[in-house]
Amino acid sequence: MIWGLAFLFQKTAMVHASPLQFTAARCLVAALVLLPFAWREHQADGAVVPRGLWRMTGLCGAVLLVAAVLQKH
């Protein structure tokens, strides 16, 4: 039942937004939901984030976004 609700929400959202906008919004919401957990883990660990990690993280996110958009076309 819960799994099927995602398709209902997506169908409703497609009336108001393009596939690119919808996919970008999904990725943004997912990132915002995961960010507090990542921040808490980072604070507890006390590790220093390597300089190139944020750039690589952004690149991976962009590739995932492009792949999701291409999947919809």
C-alpha cells in the first residue's frame, strides 16, 4: 500500500511540474532529509572531511540526477 502511494503522488505532481523539476525536487528533499544524519555522524566521528570529498559528492549527485532524468525519457 505505501509503495503504491509513491506512484499516485508522482502522477499528481506531473500535472504541475516537468519530469526534470520533479526529479530535482526529489533529490533535494532526499539530500535535506539525509543531511542531519550525515552531520551528526560527522560530529560524532570528529573526522576531517577531505578537500575533494564535497566536489566528488556533488558530482555523484549530478550524475544520479542526470541518470534519473534520462530514465524518464
